[in-house]
Amino acid sequence: MRNETVLIVDDVPEIRTTMSEILKHKGFAVDQATDGQEAIDMLSGRHYDIVITDIAMPRKDGMDVLKHINRHSPDTICIIITGYGSIEGAVEALRLGAFDYLSKPIRPSEVVLVIEKALEARNIHGEEFPIKNELQGSHGFDHIIGQSDAIKKVFRLVDKVARTDSTVLITGESGTGKELIAHAIHNASPRKDRPFIPINCAAIPEELLESELFGHEKGAFTHAIRTRVGRFELADKGTIFLDEIGEMSPALQVKLLRVLQEKQFERVGGVKTIQVDIRVVAATNIELEQAVAQGRFREDLFYRLNVIPIHLPPLRERRDDIPLLVKHFLEKFSAGNPAYANSISDEALKILESYDWPGNVRELENIVERLVILSEKDEISVEDLPSRIIRKTGGAVPLSAPPPHHSAVLPEEGISLSAAVEQFEKTLIIQALDRTNGVKNRAAKLLQMNRTTLIEKMKKMKMMKPRATRKKTKDKSSQGAAA
């Protein structure tokens, strides 16, 4: 006889009886509830290791049961039963914290397998299911850093939907790591050994985007000197990632809708219909429902894309992850460079944790890279942080050198004028780079000098990486950034 207790919740007696017999045969102690309200009443009076609940029921439904478990019995494993043609309800349940779902008609072997998997996860990892570690080890999540509840929900949802071929729409602010999540979905899917083809719909002019997506035949338009294969053909048997999908023109939206519906298209200037077997993952940082209401995005295309929505929370909603991300970026950018900073003070880290990060993880990554390179000490301190971050978090702005219009005082013992001028120049350059997020063209304009002059000064002041090191860092960065 096993120690685990199971509560089966379903308004269909045959389902309750069948599942009860299966689990009792395996040694579980099993109780039954006819609907969500009865289940909640039973949960209030007794602890259950596992609750298996249908979604659609009278009085209280399965979502109500799940929410009750989250509030009052968080160590209880909840498994959802869904009888719908799609898995939308199950996806929402996973987002709310369900461990897994079962689709009707339910197979006895599947019930036992899911329960055994859930109990094994709990026994190995305590009350935390192996969200991060399991996904890192088997699905290539090693570039996605986080342990907050918000990001764990994303991990769990990604792990589940990756096994399907359903279209996924990833939403979230710029810089939250939408492409990394798309990669993770592909790498955890049966298509992982096939191509992953990304395309940014906002980065390519409208007149060229159709050719990029669908390809073109030789002579289809001026400069079409040869036949070109488009991204959809390249992604055959794999995954295509359509980033910034909200920027696509209405004309292309119509053609994309056909590909989603029929999995076929023609090249620009061609007549041959090309069949493809692809999984579509799209992403956007705009509110597509609002764009639909404004007539800027087709409603039918929105529903085709929004089969499984995954929302990436902004960094300000997962502040618990900031120390992990900072540590990851410190290691990433200081690796192999003993002259670079490789740690950060507690005071400086607290300021980074309290900042709202409008540019999200991408902004944090850029800031840490700059701090690692420009800091003159092994440890990054408050004095090294950008003044705008300190101001916006309510701290005092430390000055490493006098501001531009400071009235300098000559010390009694004298001073090296060249050294003082160089330090003053370096301070202004750092402030200009800080204000322009490291964009040298804009920083040079602020300093009213040529970009080449700025770069030469940065080299002279050892503010730039050696060429080999820069290439190494770039290569590492291209492998993926934390989300």
C-alpha cells in the first residue's frame, strides 16, 4: 500500500470510477468528488498529495480547484483533465501552476505515467518541480537565467507546448528575450534536429519582406537575377520564428494567413505551389488585440497565431532574477580577461535590483558589459554605475571627476596637467556613452567630435577591448543571452 493520497474530481461518474480503479490497483488511496465545490470542501478538511480535476464542471470548475490549491495547499500536485478539442484551457492551467494535463479519452497508462513523473519530481527536488534544471539539461535552456515564480511559469509552459506542433505567440516588452524562448521551444521539440529560421519582420523593408519570406523566381522583379529560396522553404520540417509580427503589412498578413491555414505558398513571380511542413512561432512587443481593434492587424490572423500565448514578464516584475543575471553577465564578459571587473558590491547590486529596467534584460546585459570593461577595479562599486540609474533609484550621484563647468583648484603641491585633462576627458566620454547606451556615433555627436577621434581616445585610455577579446565576446554573445 502506498502512502500517497489522490482526489479525483469529475462530474462524469464513469471517468471517476475508471480512474479510481486504475489508481487503487497501483496502491494509491483514492477519494472522489463530483464537482469543484465538493473538491474544495474536501481539500479544506484533508491534505491530498495529488488532485486530478476536470476543467469544465458545474458549480466550481477545475480552475477554481487549482486556485484553491495554490492558495491553501501549494505542495499538492494538480493535474488537469481536458475534453476540449484544443488545449487552450490546459495551457491556462499550466500557466496558473498545474503540473500537467490529460486529454480525454484518458488512457490508463498515461494517468499512471503522469502521476509517477510528478511524484518523482517532488521526491527529488522537494516541493519545487525540476523546472529549470530539467529544462537546462535536456532542452537547451542554459542561456535562460531565472528562478523567480514568474519565469518558472514560463519555463513550465514552454516545456509543455514544445512537444506539440501548435502555433505559439510570444508577447512581451522589447528586450525580455522572446527569441531565446522561441529557440527553447524549437530545441525542446521533435523538430530540434531540423532548421530554426528567424526573421525580423520590422527590420526588412516591406517591398523586400515578401521575397524574404516566400522567395522569388528569376526575373520576378528588377535585380531578381536568380531564383531565391525564401525563409519558409528553408524552415521546412523545422521552425520559423516571425519576430515583430505586428509590423507586417496588411497585404502580407493575407499571404501569411494562407500559409498557416494550408501550409503552402508560391514564390514571388512563380506559379508552382510549394508545400511546407513547419512550426510557426511568432513574437511581438505590441498589443495585437488593440491593433486588431484599430484595423492594423487582421483578426483572423491574430486568432491563427494566438493558439498558445506565452507572455514574458518584464524584468521589473522578476527582480529576484536580477542578481542571477548580473552574476551570469559578469562571468560572461570578464572570462579570460584578468584586467576586467569580475564582481560587484552589495550596494551596487541593490541599486541595480531597484531600477525598473525599461530595456529589460538586454539593457541589463549592456550595462554590465560596459561596467566590466570600464571599471578600474576588480569589483564594480556604486561609483561605477551610470548616473541615470542612481538618480532614478533615489541614490546620490557620485562624481569621479569634476563636472564640465567646475572651477578647478590647483593643489599646493602642483598637478600633472596632462593626467588631469586625460581623466577629465575619460569622465566625459563615460558619461556620453552612458547617456547614449554605448552607441559611439551618438556619443561622438554629444562630445562634438568625429567618431574615429572618439574611438582613438577610447583606445588610448584603454576603454576598448583588444580585438581578439572583442571577437571572442561577440562570438559568445551570439550564442544567446539570458532572458
